[in-house]
Amino acid sequence: MLHFVSPQGDQARPLLQNPPTQCAKLCISNLVVSGFLILSKPTIPRPPVPFPIENLDSLHLTCNTSSILADVAWLLNRRPLGNSSRIQLSDNNRTLDISPVLRSDAGDYQCRVFNPAFSETSDAFYIPVIYGPGPVVISPDTRLYLADTSLNLSCWADSDPPATYTWYFNNDSLPIGNRSLFVIPVLSMNNTGTYHCNASNADTGHSSDGSVQIIVLEPVSDISITSTPSTIVEDALVTLNCTAAKGTEVSYFWSKGDQVLESDDRVYLSDDNRNITFNTTVREDSGNYTCYANNSFSNSSSTYILNVYYGPSDVFISPNTTYYKTGSSLNLSCTAVSNPPANYTWRFNDETHDGSNWEIDILTVSHSGKYICEAFNEETGLNQSHFLEIKVLEPVSDISITSTPSKVVEDALVTLNCTAAKGTEVSYFWFKGDQVLESDDRVYLSDDNRNITFNTTVREDSGNYTCYANNSLSNSSSTYYLDVYYRPDIPVILPKTPYYAAGTTLRLSCTAASNPLANYTWHFGNGSVSSGSTLTFNLILNDTGFYNCTASNDETDKSSTQSQKVTVVGEYPASCMTPCCASDFWRKSLWPAAPVRGCVLLCWQTAQLSQKRRMSCRIFGHQ
């Protein structure tokens, strides 16, 4: 049975049920069945340009078939050939022209002939398209490499046939032959540069270039910091320089302690941050300065101790004590603000001593004076000194007071002198009793207060005078009793009664103000009666007269006398015994204690008058 197969590949359907009997001649090569020719396999002959060049050549293919009436279709890579303005087919599709050829046109070309009953396809004819090379691609595109690592570059360009590769380093050809891979096992700094890859196609006569910039970075290491000048003093211009002995594309930044350092009005960082410049250093600039250096894949740092030398200043001596007792010890310490620490030299009179301390075990007055400490800084070349006045004082003791003259009499010029037998730099002041003594118009204190001068003494100047003597470390005092001797004053004789009765007892007392106490002597008439301040005896009529009391002072050699007239009278006249005079009151009250008053006096006078003139006795209105 014969079948018909459509060009579109439909399922075959029977054409003849009994071909041997129905049409024996159709079994030959040009068998025609129901008017359709049985097809033979077409062929594609070698084209005129079997290796066309892209964009330069054209492709001309012919499909050879013995079937004149068959239809022809073209396949590329077993797929129907697409439509394009570059593709031209002949009227019967037996020739194919592609102009210009592109690389996408390369592949297996086939032609198929078919009629409604039969279909045949030629063998594939591979048509290559010569092209390239396209843009060169170098991989990897990494630019930065670490020294001592390897470099592996691959060069590729789209090309048919495959391109021939040539490598260049900084425009110098590398003798590695036709290799797309370039390898440097161990990179060094010398390998930094531009690597070119040239891809060429001998068939197209074209070439393409690509390049990559390779930077071989050395790890940052061996950081060093230097100072200019190396010796740094306060108020100087100083620069710190940071250098990485190894490393490429290094960046720098600084910190002081844990603070990032930035420029200000006194500290300047260079544009690349490698240098710090201090326009004027101050002591506070001292400290740890760390320079950090890094690049893309490594970092390192170094720390520099900036030591700003300054001083000395503020020299101080301690303890700041001026006064010391004799026999005590002295231990002075000298300090100064200085970097480095200052060297110290002491001077006292003609003595010198090195070191910060000056010690004296046992002080004497001769150690008093000015102690000078000089501080010197060997780095700055500066010095400064300070002194402390030391006064070694003997404690005040053995205070004595003397009077000139030693015997003080009223109205005399007298000086009290206070002296401390022991003690230095003694100050004095005086008290009389509990009152501070000060100069006035009669009493004068010397400038040093040691002496009190009384221009004219008065008896009230007597009293306790205390001299206080002290210095900065001790004090003492002494009390002197000033005893001002004065004359006796005019004595006072008591009682002052002028009349006494014979037979009574006379009792007279004599007192006079005197220092020391006066000695008393009584005189009657031209003779001495007795001594002592009182005079006592029984009166007779002949005792009438003047009784003198003389008070004398052995210290002043002066005396004073007072007289008292005493009149002694006889018995009372009887006529006087009036009720008034005879009364117990009058006798007891007025006689003999007060005979000068009252009844007795009047009575006596009246009695005498009545004897002479025979007048009556009148006593206070009584007869």
C-alpha cells in the first residue's frame, strides 16, 4: 500500500490499496502516484565563500534537487529560517543569499523539498561565520593586590576562529606566547602598572585591546614618629612627622590619648595628615601621640611620647615657717614646677648645698638668716630661686624689772626697765594691775616698750607693774611693785576740843598721809612729850597750852607738824549746876567727851562772868 505524506508532516493516508495489481510501473524510480512525483534527497553544494566574514562577505547557498515541481524550504539548525531583510530567496526558493553575514547566521543549513505526497531533507551543511575579536574582557577586574600574593589574569574576546592573545605590561610585550591566561606567582611593588591584552583574528584581520590597572600594595608597617626639634621646650615651634617605612597608598590620622586630633588655632595638621605642627607648645601638650597609618587592606600604628620641657617655676620652700627655737632641728624642702625635675642648690651666707633638702640637727641663733633655693632645669637652661627668712629664737625667760632710782619718791623722775635675760627678738608690753599701760602726758613708754618713764611720780602710781616679754615662739612675765614714797601730809589731830577739865584724861591722836607710815612726835612748849601717834595723860591746870604733833618720813626725809591748843579749867561752879547742866544727859553726853559744846562751856563762861559781874547763869534759856 502507498501512502501520501504532506509537507507539513500530516499522518500518511493510503493512496493505492493494491499497488502491485493496480499500477505496476509506479514502483520504478520516477514513480508517479496519483500525479505526485516521488522525491529524491536534495543536496547543498559547497558555497563560493565557505567561510564568510561577518559584515564583509555574503552567503550563497543552492539546494540541488531532481524534482522540478517540488517546493523548497530552508532550515537553520533544524529550524525554519527566519525572515530578515538580509535574506534573499530565489523565486523557487532553490537559492539562498544572506548579505551581509552576521555571526548569528552561522550554523547547520539544510534544504527540504516536498510536495503534497512526499518530503526529503538534505544533510546539514555547516557554515561558519568568521568574526571578531569582540571587546576584550580581562578578569578578574580587581585593581588592588597585596604584595607576595599571586596575580591570575584571564583575557577573552568573542572570536571565530578563536583569537590570538598577546599580553603587554606598560606597553612592553610580555614573552608568554599565545595565552589567554597571564600569571605572576609572587607579586612585588614592581608589578604595579597597566596590563594590556591584545586579541587578534588573522582571518578577519581585526584585533581588540583591553587593559587593567594593577596596583600592588605593600602592607603598612614600620611606623616611625620623629620630632623636630628633638628637644622640646615650652613656647617652641615643634613638628611631629609620621612615616610608614613600608606600605603604599597610605593614609594617616592622629590621636592624643583616646581623642582624635584635629587642627585648631595653635595645632596644625598637614594636608596628608602626616605632620602635626605646634605653633607654640605648652606643657599641656605633653602626652602620648599615636599615628595610625593604613591602606585598603592593612593598618599599623606607632605611639610617640611628646615630652614638653618647661620651668622651673613656682619655686616653693616648705615648711613655710620662719621662727624656730634654739636647739630644735631644721628640715627644709625645695620644690618647683619643672619638667624634667629641677636640680636644686641651696645658699646660706657663704655655704652651698646641693639637693632639694637642707637639714640642720641643732639650731643656734647663728643659723638665722636667708636660705635661698635655686632650681635649675638642664633641658630648658632656665633657673628660678626663692628664699625663706629663718629666725632662730632663744625662748624668752628670766624677766627682771629694775627701777631707776631704786627708791621712788613722789614728784621724782622714775624709770622702770624690763629685761629678758634670755630670748631673741623680744617684744614687751606692760600692765598695771589688769589694765594695759599706755603713754600719756606724764607717763612715757619707750619705742621698744622696755622702759616706763614717769616724768613726775605721784602717790597713785604705786601698784603692781607687770612686764610681759615674748617672741614668736615663747613668752614670759615678771611683776614689780612700784612703791612711791611721799611726805607725810599735814597731820590731823583729833579730837579738836580746846577745853578740858582738870583731872580728866587727855587723849589726842595724830594721823598723816605718808608712805611709808610716818613716825610721830608730840611736843608741848619747847619740849618733847612723847612719840607715837597718840598722846594720853591726866590733865592739870598747868597742862594748858599748844600740843604739836610732828609726822616724819625716814624715806622722804620730810616732816609735817600740826598744833592743837588745849585749855585746862578748874572745878565746875555751883551756880552752873542748873537743871540743864546738871542733867545726866548733858553730863554724860557732852562731858567730858565734848566739852567744847553745850552746857559745860556755857556754864563755865557764865560762872566766870557771874563772879566778876554777878550775873545770873543762863544756859539755853534756863536759870
